[in-house]
Amino acid sequence: MAPWVLHVDLDQFIAAVEVLRHPELRGRPVVVGGDGDPAKRGVVSTASYEARVHGVHSGLPLRTAARRCPDAVFLPVDREHYEAVSDQVMAALRSFGAVVEVLGWDEAFLAADGDPEAMAQQIRVRVRAATGLECTVGIGENKLQAKLATGFGKPAGIFRLTGETWFEVLGDRPTDALWGIGAKTAKRLRGLGIGTVGELAAADPGVLAGEIGPTIGPWLVRLAQGLDASPVSDAPHIPRSCGRETTYQHDLDDWQDVRREVARLARQVAQDVADDGRSVGRVIVKVRYAPFITQTHGRTLDAPATEADRIEEAALAALDGFTRRRPVRLLGVRAEFAR
């Protein structure tokens, strides 16, 4: 394994790409989401820094974003263009001859030898030359450290985080500052008297194994200690699931309509599964009630399947798990592939 891992993260990627296409928007609050109409239902895909200071962030309803930042410019999502720009970025990263692990449109890990700061500077230069975009580079001894380092380097900077500086930088921070710990896990840890990264790192793995789980508990302790043995890999990403979802401009009040829509989405997913040539082991249904409460229920199939009828049947069975018959603004169906 190379001695250094670099994490490259494009700054406000989608918004920055749009500003390159529309230079007149530079310095203005820009929000990208849905079809670009904040009067319609949809969520924010990304927001420029100028919009973020008003409390606009990804996942926020577009209508709420418009209320928080009425001067913002709203633009529609253009996936094909973002993918094309992302391809240019990844080509620039691969030009270093290092192993590149792509995480998404706007971020990747690189395995690095030599002077990591010098390489990070060159990465920023080449990405800017290829695309006009700025990026932040985090440097670490493993992927976990590099990923977290990026947050301290933003925007458009370079930051190194190692085992030697880990607790100095992170020790007093809350546990959800760690990559992999969300609000629910952090709350559960607080209930056990563990509030900071340092406290979690000092916790007894055996105790956490009993409280949280034999695998997750000890893993959380290793996470808090800055340990990560996963290699940087350029192996193609194999999706674990595929799904479809729809946001409705008017609430679905009749649950017979909800059932018909879930059946329709399930059959679309079944077609996607057939095109992918893999079988399904579990189906999950997502319901977002008005105004914005989201719940999910799943159903495991008796045996892996590809047939549309069986995927639809599992989706409708999962839907039966929703006991609240409130108006619905969004429905989703996701199929998890059998291992």
C-alpha cells in the first residue's frame, strides 16, 4: 500500500459547473434542483456558498430554499453535463499514474508516493486547467484520515491529517464528526456516556459490542482511533441496489392511488433489474408524507428473483407496513440485489 492517501473533493461541484456555464452568476446565490422551478416540489441538489449562508443545503425542499434565499437563482439538474465534467476531472486524476478510486461525480481517492503536498498542489493545478473547477485535497495515512482532512481544507485548500495529529484535531469533536457516524448513532453513543471522538477511542470495544453489536461496536472504536485498513481500489463499482422515485406536485390523498404508483415504480425497477442481469433479494418502499416526513419499510423475498410480478408483490407487501394513511408527496421503490 502506498504511504499516503489523497482525497480529492470538488468544491460545490454542481453549482460551480453551472457558474462556469453562466459566468454572470458568479458571486450570486445559486441553487440547483428539480427542474429549476422553486414553485414546484423538489429538493435542492446543491447550493453555492453564497446560498448556503442563508441556510440552503442539499436535500432541502426547493420551496423552503426560496423562502430562505429569495434572491437565489434556481437552475434545473443537468445530469449528463455533470457526468461529462466529472469524466474530465477523473481523467486529470488518472494522468498522475496513481490508483484512483472514484466515489462519485465530485470526489475520489488516490494512492500516493513521495511528497503528498506537492502532488496535491499538482492535482489542483491539473483539475483547474482541465475544467476550470477548484478542488480541495485531504491527505492522510489512510482513506478515513484523508476523507476527514478534506473538510478542514475547504474551500480550495490542502490539509494533512495523520495518526500523530488525529486527536489534536478531532479528539474534542462530537462523534458524528467521523465519516460513518450519523446523528442516530451519535445519539445512541451519548446515551452510553460517549460524546466525543476521544471518548469513543478510549471506549472498551467489548462493552460496545454488547451495547451496539459485535461488529459495529468494535468498528466504531477503531474509527475513532483513526484506523482504516481498506485499500484504495480502482475496481469498478458494483451497485448494491437500484431504485426509482417520484415527487408528486399534488399530494396523493387516496391510498389506492398510492398502491397503483408503488406498483408502477416496482415494475420500472424490475425492468432496470432485468437490464442489469442481476437478481433481487429485498425490496424497500419509501414514503414521504406531506409536508416532509419520510419513512421506509422493506420486504425480503423468499428466494432471489428477477420477475416483475414478484418485485411488485414484495413492494406492495412492504407498503402494507405503513399504517399512517396521510397524504403522500413522494414515493420510491428500491431493489437490493441478492449477494
